[in-house]
Amino acid sequence: MKNIHDPIAIKRKLFSKCLQYVEERINSSKQAMEEAQQAANKEGKSSVGDKYETTRAMMQIERDKSAKQLAEALKLKKVLDQMNPDKKTEEITLGSLVQTSNGNFYFAISMGKVLVDNTEVFVISPVSPIGKKLSGLKAGGVVEMNSREFKVERVI
């Protein structure tokens, strides 16, 4: 396992990647909502009967789906707003960077594997299955997940 030499710099970069990810989700959801609304507004009355109403209903469904995605992205943004990437932690909590015997984890939002400064880090939510097991532990703590042991080597 590669030791993380400048953990605060890594945390800042991970936090920045999380923010970028959430901002992209917010922007794409807003854009999809606007496009669905514009498509619904452009659809004129048709001589084909129900085509107009059907198209408007489909556009409303698309708009609603995008609104849900936007709401989810805004929830993720709220989580990130609670974090301070410069804060060091001894106990695993939101914002912690954790080195274990089976990988590095950043407790933020569910984003998956990220590569920062040639270091693989799994960006996870504290409420994910592994996040729940690791939350509250300190260096030296051990949990088992999917028949694999995770020994906490370092919490930053």
C-alpha cells in the first residue's frame, strides 16, 4: 500500500473533484429540465388528435425526472457544504481520508474510484455499506466486509 505523503493536498484535490462532479450533475439536470420545458412549449396543436397532449405529457415526465436528479445533486452539494478538506480527523467521519490494508477511502459522497496524484482513492458516502462499517473507527480498527479484512492504518 502506497503511503500518502501529503494527505491534506490529496484531500483538497478529492474535495475539488467532488464539487466538480456535483456541479456537473446540477448543471446537466437544469439543462435537461429547460430542454424538456422548451420542447413541450414548442409542440403546437396537432391535427393528429392526441399527439399534442401525449408529447406534452412525455415532456412533463422528462422534466420531472430531471427535477428529481437535480434534487439529488443538491443534496450531495449540501453534504459537501458541511465539509472542510483542511480539517484533520482522528476518528473516521465525513471528510476523513482513510488508509486501510485494502485501499484508501475518502468519506464524502458516493463517487467511486478516483485517481489523485497516482493514488487510487474510493470516494464513498458514510452511509454506504463499507462507510457504515468504518465510520467511528480510529487507526488500528478492523472491520470485515465481503470476506475481506480492512485494517485502518491511518485516518486524516
